[in-house]
Amino acid sequence: MKATIIGLNLNKGRAIAMTSDGEHVLLELSTDEPELHDEVNGDFDEHPFGDEIIYNITSGTDMDVYIQDYCSETIAYEYIKGL
């Protein structure tokens, strides 16, 4: 399922992706840093948690991420701020 990176906090290694069906995914970044508005592809429709490899369509690279949760927009932006 495709998603778009809609929030980043590189100091904390966190990102928010919004899936094509409007769900918010909380990501911890390993080493790869996406850019805001990058398009990514992953198994988000299966709601996996933990270590995953997703594909950054925009940059053409794989990204190692840790999927923390699926949540509302409000909780996602609290997460990105580190609250």
C-alpha cells in the first residue's frame, strides 16, 4: 500500500506516513532519512508492527523502519513532537 511522509522529526528519528486510505503510521527511522512528501510503499494494509523494510518510491531506495503504531492524526503529531 502506498503512503506519503507527512511529518518528520529527524532529531528524534521519527516520521509519520499517511496511507492512501487515510490511516496514520508512526515510524522510527533506522539510518535512512526520507524527505517530507516522499511516496513510500509497504505492507501497511496488513498492519504490521516492528521492524519492516519499506520502499521509498521517490528516492528509489529501501528504508529500514520500526512501525510503532497506527493512529489518529492528533496522536501522530504528538508522537512526532516527542510528547
